[in-house]
Amino acid sequence: MAENGLILVTGAAGQVGAVGRTVTGLLLERGLPVRAMVRREDDRAAALRAAGAEVVVGDLLEPADVARVVSGCRRVYFGMSVSAGYLEATVTMGTVARDVGVDALINMSQMTVSQMSIQHTTPSPQQRQHWLSEQALAWSGLPVVTIRPTVFLDGFFLALVSPAVRDRSRIELPFGRGKTSPVAAADVARVVAAVLADPGPHLGQIYELTGPRSQDMDGVAREYAEALHREITYTDIPPEAWEQGLHKAGLPEHLIHHLVTMAALHRAGRYDRMADGVERVTGRPAMSVRDFVALHAEEFGGRRS
Ligand SMILES: NC(=O)c1ccc[n+]([C@@H]2O[C@H](COP(=O)([O-])OP(=O)(O)OC[C@H]3O[C@@H](n4cnc5c(N)ncnc54)[C@H](OP(=O)(O)O)[C@@H]3O)[C@@H](O)[C@H]2O)c1
């Protein structure tokens, strides 16, 4: 395996978890050469370039773009936004990676895939596509490392709840009494960067990633309260009203269908999971809800401690 081969990071601009952006920074800190793939030239692309990455613009749904960006790279992190073309993009990447002959392909997936089989899928089009993507990459014979995180702290527990936490000191989600163990995207990125830096020992592995604790939403709210130094409570809201809010916000149908399924799976106790992938790969435990909320205190109407 080439010691200093160029590493491709897709989805590097970052939107929700920004795993690709954090991975790019972590690899550059280690002195490794990174080609960061973005969808367009903007401030995020300029920041990646300023940090020392070779920035390339392309569309993961365009085979010729994918061939151009993979060419010359030995290792690849493949991840992109939750979107309708995910399976097509994965198969395109797999086809190109085989043609180029990469040494390692790190595939972002989801922990729900661990519970899926031919007989047991879920209604989420994204989860179905991740499951099929994993099948296709397994058939490909490529040297793959699979990353299966549970729900990110950065989506449901930050972007989707911060206005209600800020304005009403309430976490409003339709999660019922279900337990959950959300993981910080920053921890997911630490795992991906560690694997990319030295993929050999990880090839063929599937890493399941969760936070350090599985608890119901009252427990989660207590960690918010500790981090923000004020009372924060959980309100279990009706799923239908919550879904209407997502439509009103103009989110794409594919994403809404996925989020609605994630909420239903939470209510059914399917996010009550524990896995030690973060500590096993990086040697450091995963971030707690409390530490994550403290880091993002300003977005929740608190002061950064
Ligand atoms: N959120 C969760 O709770 C969760 C949990 C487990 C697993 N995951 C998985 O994590 C992945 C998402 O990771 P993330 O949150 O780090 O992603 P992200 O921050 O949403 O960033 C993804 C990037 O992909 C880029 N992109 C989208 N479509 C593209 C295309 N056709 N061509 C090139 N680039 C494209 C976007 O570019 P622009 O910004 O320019 O549009 C975006 O910057 C998904 O596989 C998801 O299933 C998420």
C-alpha cells in the first residue's frame, strides 16, 4: 500500500454532520495529502483549499466526474447527503474504484443496516439504499471498510431541535419512550480519519458507532440541562404534526420519509443500541450528549462554557 498516496474525501463541503469536512482537516493535520471533492465552488471550498486540500468540483452522480476525482487516489472516503440518488452514486463509485484499483474504500452507512435483511427492511428509502449499497460493495470484491453510525447528534439533536430548546427550553421530538445513543459526527469523522490513515488492519471490518450511553429522552434532556445550566425538558410531540412541520420547512420528500422512519424506529425502541467502535478504532471514548451540547451552547441559547 502506497504510504503517502493521495486520499479522496467526498462530500467534503459538509451540510449536516460534515463528516467529510472534519475528516479532511484531521488528515491534513496528520500531514497526509487530501483531495477534497465538493459539489460547487463556494466559501466552504475556499476554506478547504486554504487548509491545504486539493479541492476538486464534481457530481457523484456523474460517472465521468467520479472517474476524474478518483483517478490518482489510493484511498477513498465515500459519503454524501441523504438523497434519492444514494445507491446510484455508491454503485458509480464502486465501479470507478474497481477500475482505478484503489487500496481502500471507506463507505459511510447506517447502523440500522445491522438490523436489516431480505425479510426485514424498513420503510426509509435511505436505509434501503444503504443496505443495497453494502450488498453491491460486497459483491464488488473491493477492499471496503464499512462505517455504521447510529443517529448523529448533529441532525435530530442540534439542527432539528435547537429553535425549541432556545425559545421554550424544550426538546420537541416524536420519539415516545424509546431509548437512543446518538453519536457526534466529529467522533464518526475521527474513526474515518483513523481508518484512512492506516487502512490495512481495518479492511473488511464493519464498525458500529454509538455515543457512550443509551437512555430515553428524559435522560437526554437532563444532559442538555447540565450543559446549559437551566431546566430543559422533553416533550413527546404527535408524529403527524411533526411531519407536517418538515413538509412546511420544504425538506425533500426522500429526506422526510427517512426522518419519519427514524422517529418511528425510535418509538419502537430500535435505537436502543450500544457499540464501542469509536473507542476501539480511535482509543478515545465517544462524546456524551452533555459535552456535545456544551460545545454548541450558543445555538441552544446558552453560553459556551
Ligand atoms: N445524520 C444522521 O443521523 C446519520 C446517521 C448515520 C449515518 N448517516 C449517514 O451519513 C451520511 C451523511 O454524512 P454527513 O452528515 O457528513 O453529510 P453532509 O454534512 O450532509 O454532507 C454531505 C455533502 O455531500 C455533498 N453532496 C450531495 N450530493 C452530492 C452529489 N451528487 N455530488 C457531490 N457531492 C454531493 C453535499 O454538497 P452540498 O453541501 O454542496 O450540497 C454535502 O456537502 C449519509 O450517508 C447518512 O446516511 C447520517
